[in-house]
Amino acid sequence: MTTYNLHKILKEELKNGSADLVTRQSGQIIRTRIEKNLEKENDGEIIALDFSKIGIIDYSCADEIIAKLISRLLSGEYGDYYIILTGLNENQKENIEVALERKELAVLAQMRDGKRVLLGSLNNYLNETLHLIFKKGTITAKELSEAMNLEANTSGTRLLNLHKKRLVKRIDEIRNGGRVWIYEHISS
């Protein structure tokens, strides 16, 4: 996992002495810097955006940085990465969540108190599946099918959809002479 210290990026890019992420223009500058950093990362890398030294983040900046990053990640613009947010306080969480919900996006986050949360919008059955993955650590479609009494194709589709949303990692493994997809949670 690679951590991007947003406070450090803010200081280097805006040079205004503020610890706050406000205005759409500031968000564009910060997002552009993050995008440049992503170009240097290895495929499959988990990128943690660290908010622990950030004061406030307003809606327009949350939309410009987080919602656009997640949207572009899902469209395949950046390659094979996973983004999580760390060090969030309640006020930051609220503004980021609104920005994500308006675009029907979701991202995993860890609050300053260590609690893991899902921010944004995710339908109930995918949310339920994601919570099971967090509980177990890893899961296959067959194991999900057995645990939740689902048809095999339904469990496979759920896991694939969570992977496409970049909320779980998918690992190719050979078991008993055949290929099996293992899905695992991403965390900080």
C-alpha cells in the first residue's frame, strides 16, 4: 500500500499555508497532482489518501478530488489501482459521502478512530456481500454461494461487481488443477 499525504500535497501545490481543502479549483490542482503520482505506481497497488492532517474539505473539493478520482478509476483511465481514504473525521466524511452519493459511487474509508466504513452509494446486496468479505478476509464464488445460499452465477456476479467497483481485490489462483478467483478485502 502507498499512502499519499494530502496535507503535504496541499502545501506543495497551493503554498497558501492552509490545511483546508476548499474550492473546486483547489480540488482540480490536488487531483491533478494525485493523477501524476498514480502514473508511477504499480498495477494492483492500494492507494491510501490520508486526510489526518487536513482540516475541512468542502463539497466542491470533495467532488473534484474524490468523486472524480473514483469515477475515472472505474472507467479505467488510471489502470489497475484501488483507492481508500484514511484519517477521516466526521465532517470530512459527511462532505465526501454527499459527493459520492450524488454520482452513485462508493469508496472504503478508515476514520481517525480506526473504524472502517463504506462511503457513498452501494446497493444492499453488494453491501451485505462486502461485509461478509471483510469478516472472512477472502472468499470465492463457491464459498459465497454456500454462506449466503445463493446460486453460483449470482455469487460470482456479486463478487465481480464489487471488484469492478474497486472495493475488493481479485486474485487468480490454481486449486485442484483449475483456476479460481479469490476475492479479498482491501484495507489500510
